[in-house]
Amino acid sequence: MSEYLHAVRNGEIFEITLDKPKGNAVSAELSRDMGKLFAEFRDDPSLRVAILTGAGEKFFCGGWDLSSVAEGEEFIGDFGEGGFGGFIELPNLNKPVICAVNGYAIGAGFEMLLRSDFVVADESAQFWLPEAQLGVAPDVATFLLPKLLPRQKAFSILMTAQRLSAQELMDLGLVNTVVPKGEAMSAARELAHELIKAAPLSLAAIKEAIELTEGLTFAESYAALRAKEWPAFMAMLDSKDAQEGAKAFLEGRAPEWTGQ
């Protein structure tokens, strides 16, 4: 595993920290190692929520490592099963991923946030996509921003290298919470503990359904559900936890989830 990654198990929370001078930039090799960590998180039933952050106060992630690019690393190269950053393309990752943004999120470091499930940002964080001014184009952001934002705003962010504050991104709906400087990680842990209160199979069903219905109409979504095409959703409906939730509510107690 890369020396630039630190992974800590904090109970049911898996905390991954990028720690690569200068700027926490990610090469293909580092991305592949991140993918291994996120696969470990996905496959371990004792882990419920992942938090990704950057070491230091200045950078969350400086994006693609330009020194690797200068050495010939391919734009569409082998970034691992999970894609750039380890999780954005990882199959069957039906658990929440929180990004705790403690500084600059640049280029692909910004794009990773668009595929996370929650973003908690330090008030001093800044976000921008410089690719067009470096002779290339963003990929993930080009795919997703026009779906998430008005067309003109998406073009502005994609084409002008406009820097955005954490508050501006929250106003656009791309950040969940803005917190005082230095508190992104503690706020992310607080959010993770809230998520752990929910049944693990319920969270998996929600995430699966969101992914699989992204390009479907409402009618098509219900048709897929009635055809029982969603394995995580079906596992949730047939689970002991679904019965436990109802019993706990009626008995006025906290449910005890087993993930079964």
C-alpha cells in the first residue's frame, strides 16, 4: 500500500487520508491503491461509512499528479477498478462515502466530490477545474455538472477555471455543509455517526436505487422495482432488519441492526 495513504478504522467508520507532498495530487498508481482501500471498505460488513480527506490545511486533493502526466501517464489510463480516487467507478459500493474537504479541491480532486455521497467543507476550501487552461478537458465534471446545474453555470465552471468557495458550492447544492476552518473532519465524523443510526441494508438499497434509476423515467423505475431487478433493494425488503425496525418503533426503543 502507498506510503501516501493512511487508513484508520474508527469503529464502523473507515477514514482514509491522502498525504502526498505537494498538494495531495493523485497518480494512477496511487489511485489504484485508493481503489484497494475502498474495495476493502465495500467488502467488510463491519464498516458502515467511509470518510476521505486530505492531510494538512491547504489541500484536500490537487487533482491528477502533473509530474506523472509529464512522464507520460495516459489521460485514459489504468486508475484501478474504482476509477480516479478509488471510489467514483467502484462497482457495488452501496455504502455512504463522505468527503471532508479541508482545503483546495482542484481538477480531478473537485470531480471526485461529484461522485461522493456527502461533502462537508471547511469554510476556507476552494474548488476549481483548471483543465481547459492546461490543454485538456475534465471528464467526470463534463459528464455530471450539466446534469446537476443550469447549463450556463456548468459551462462557466468547466471552461473558465472559475474558483468557487465552499459557500458558493453549497448554494449550488454540491456541498452539504460548510463548517469553520479546521472542523471538516469532526463534522464528517458527526455525520457518519448519524448515518450509522440507519439500517445498513436500507442505505445500500437507497444508493443502489439512485444509481440504477438515474436514466429511467418514474414508470420505468417502478417497473424495475416490481420486476425485482435490484438485489440490494430486495435484500433489504426481505431482511430481519426490516422486521426489527418495525418492532423497535412499536416498542419505543432503538433498533439493533445486524445487516441481515
